[in-house]
Amino acid sequence: MASLHLTSSRPQSQSIPLSKLQNGTTSCYTKTRCCYYGYYPFFPKPPFSLRNSQIRYSFCCRNNGLALGFTVSYKLETSKDNVLTQSKKKKKKEEGDKKSKIVVPESNEVPSLSEEGPAGISNGGTRQPATRKTQLGGVGGSWKSSIWRRVLAILSNLPLALAEMAAVAALMALGTVIDQGETPDFYFRKYPEDNPVLGFFTWRWVLTLGFDHMFTSPIFFGTLVLLGASLMACTYTTQIPLVRVARRWSFLYSAEVIRKQEYTDTLPQASIKDLGVILMGAGYEVFLKGPSLYAFKGLAGRFAPIGVHLALLLIMAGGTLSSAGSFRGSVTVPQGLNFVVGDVLGPSGFLSMPSEAFNTEVHVNRFYMDYYDSGEVRQFHTDLSLLDLNGKEVMRKTISVNDPLRYGGITIYQTDWSLSAVQILKDNEGPFNLAMAPLQINGDKKLYGTFLPIGDVNSPDVKGISMLARDLQSIVLYDQQGKFVGVRRPNSKLPIDIDGIKIVIVDAIGSTGLDIKTDPGVPIVYAGFGALMLTTCISFLSHSQIWALQDGTEVIIGGKTNRAKGEFPEEMNLLLDQVPELVESSSPKQSDVISG
């Protein structure tokens, strides 16, 4: 029914039904006796041409000097409008009937992503399947959502994910076999076309597919992206719905449904509340609703697969950042010299960004080695100082193999060594530094040599004293004819006479071999592996569910678990044995009558 709403300057209003107003009469319906005057046709009979139009009337009343104004507006409808309105209501009702409810599953089923509606339980405790929206462009669906669901289904396919993991592993293995970062000439010689490896593998495969920089090649990155997409799709379509279902309090009200579980039993004389107390003592989360009970434990085991997927994604993201966003370089520096970090490092990928630490200057204070009793090199050390732009020392550390220096995201490793020069006194003159050159390098077996000319150095047939060394411990000397003269240790200050020339070996100056790199992906990779180990252990926890229904004095029990299926029945039997049995109370016995 339409109504009028009166407003005035006073905080007072009142609604007056239109049916109470009389046409052409003077009526008063407010406490202030505000009246209207005049004839106003409140309910005219409009023609059909005025369909869906509105008619507005304005009134002004006066009472004791108070002016009150109001407006009446109403919409005119026809029988055709009523037919259209009923048609729309019927269509909405049909659309609403198409929606179905998702109830808690009886087994390990997972609701489809296309199902909608709140979770609910039917009277029988069974699942009612939801209607899938498969029609393109239909109600609640479109061709975009259909394509998206198909893409998710393809990416979450387990055989595809396993194939992607195998492909990544094969590419990584191939990257360890093929030398990385070499010049094209190296691959021309090692993988020639006239003698291909395995009958087909030549340098064209290496350079065309980017196997010379495997871990930054498009084929390797593409495989990683596909594997990451498969992990995310599996998490979205499978693991997250499983967790949502597991978190619901799925009460079952049907004895038939409970008896269909993996484990089932019946207690003839028991109380469901006593069963709940026993389950709580065993670590279960227990919920009661009328005659029904639901209990579960080990919900963390349902979350663990999601954590495993996230950990794998972290590892892949960290590895990708290390491959495409790091800097690497190596340098051999004699003792006492300096170098700038930025002059040594080179980018390894398109994500490489230099930092302020690249302006750091490194000074080699000292290089020395430790030896076994047999004379073999055991360990070598380098005393390094880091200097800022003003030449101020900001850090100092002696590094060795497996004990690097870290500063500002830069890591300096001790990886190699060599002999740079030998320092001598000649007839008490000097000291002179004679550069040492590598003569033979075979793994750890190294040999270095130098030459001290005697006489005219510009002569084409110059002769002199030869000196050989395999480490920093001793120097072997030969005369002008190449005959062995003797061995001297550096810093021994013991002279040796060769062809009338007195030679003193003052020192053997070594060079340190350093590898320098920045690797921003290392913390991410470490975090991923830590999370992977933790979530893998958590994933072994069993998620167990128990349902029970009080039917008179009987308690019907059913349960299931996703793991440890052999131990679950034994655990249930032990718990049910602890449930107390109900004893019916009997009326008191009458005392025996003693006859007289």
C-alpha cells in the first residue's frame, strides 16, 4: 500500500495511508492538525500510454502559522508490467534452484572447483553432488573460466609434473658434463662434426640450445617455469580443497553412512560423551552436536603437502635468481698487491645488479701454506684486508679453503695458488725479484722456474743460473751448464756459490688464487631446503577422522585415516576398550517376608 511521508521544520513526522485520504474533502491526520485543502485526484485512471511513468503531487498545509509541505509520488503499472515482473521472478527462482550444496565428503573426495554453495549436511549424511557449469557462456560460467579450468587440469596432471622434474634433472646432469662458460673454439675442438659424440652430438647442439651456459639458457628456465606452474596448479586444485574439507566439522547423522567407513564398530552399552572424553585424552579434537560426534587429529599432515610445494618453489626461485642474478670472477694476486672487486666480477645473467660493495679494494697482506710431513701441501692461507674508497680498512680476515670471507653480499673463496717470484741477494747486492713462470701443471703437481742471467744479457747465447721450485719450501739451483748445485730454503740466509757468484735466497713470493662471487639466491635456497625437510617430516603425520552416533544405548563408530592404515584399527580398538559400559539400574529388591 502506498503512503505519504510528512516532514516539517519540527522533528516530527508521520506516515498516512493514502486510503484514508478522501478526494475533494478537508482532512486532518497529524497531531498538529495540519490539513490540506482543495480537490486532488489521488487515484486517476491513467491511459496505457502512461505505462512505467510516475505522477507526483505536492501539498502545503498551514496550521497556526506553521507551514508543512509534502509530495506524493507513485508509479503506474499495467497488466503487461505485471506479466514481465512475474517472468523475471520465475527466471530468478529457476536459477536459484540450479545451485546445489556441498556437504562434507564420506571419503577422500575433494569438491570440484566449479562447485558452489556453502557446505552442508543432508539428512542422511551423504554428499550431494554439485552441478558443474560446463556450458560456455551459460549462467555462472564463461569461455574464459572454462579455458582456465582446462589449463589447471592439464598443469596439475601428475605424469606431466613427473616428466618436468625428470627433464630438469636431465638438464642439470647435462650441465655438469658439458663444460660451462668456455669459448666457442673450445666446443669446436671438443665436439667436432667429423667425430660426433654418441653419433649425433656436436658443437651445434651445445651452442644452438645454449648448453654452454645451461643454467641460464631459455630451455632450462622454460622447464623450471613449467614445473613451478604445475606445482602451483596442483596446490590450488588439489591440496587447498583437501585442507578446506579436512577443517570442516562433518557430522554424520546416518548409521548406514558411518558403517561405510574404513573402520567401523558398535558399542552396545555406551555413551557418546564417554567416547568423546576418551578421544580427547588420545589427542583428538572432539565436537558434539546432539547425538552425533566428530573427532579428528593430525590436521598438520594435511597442510604439509602445501608446504612441500612452497619449499620446492622457493628452491627453484632461489636457483633461478642465483643463475640469472649473480656475479662471478677469479683472480690470481701476488702477495702485497691490491685489486678492486668490481674489476674482477662479471654478470652471469639478465638479473645481475651491482652493489656498493663492488667499489671495495682488496689488499693481499700475506700468502702462506701448511705442509704434511711428507712435504705435500696441506692447506694454503691468504691474509686479506678490505679497504673502502678512502683507503680505510673495513674488514680483515685470513681465509683458507672452505673458510671464505663474506662482506656486503660478496664472498671471496681461497681456491688456488702459484709462485709469483723469488727474491735473492747477488754478491750481497739487492734484493732482486726474479719472476717465476709455470713450467708444468698437472693437478696438484706444479713446477715453477726462473733464470738469473750472467754476463751480457743482450748476447744471443746468454747463460745464467736456473732456479726451480715446486712450492714455497725450497729452491733448487743449477749452474750455467745445467748441473745441479744445491737446494736452499727461503729465509735460511745460507749462501750458495755458483760459478764464483754468491747467491742468497731471501724469500719465495707466492700468489693467491681467489674466486669471488655474489649469489643473492643462496638464502632463498637454504630457506627452501629447510622448509622442505620440515614439511616432509610433517607430511608423515596421519590425519585421522572419527564419527559416532548415539542410537539408544548403542554407539555406532566409524573412522578413517590417510596414512598408517594398518595401525589405525589397532589404535581404535585400544581406545574403544577404554569406553565404560553402561549398567542398567534395577529396582530395589523386596525383603524376604518371615513367616511366623
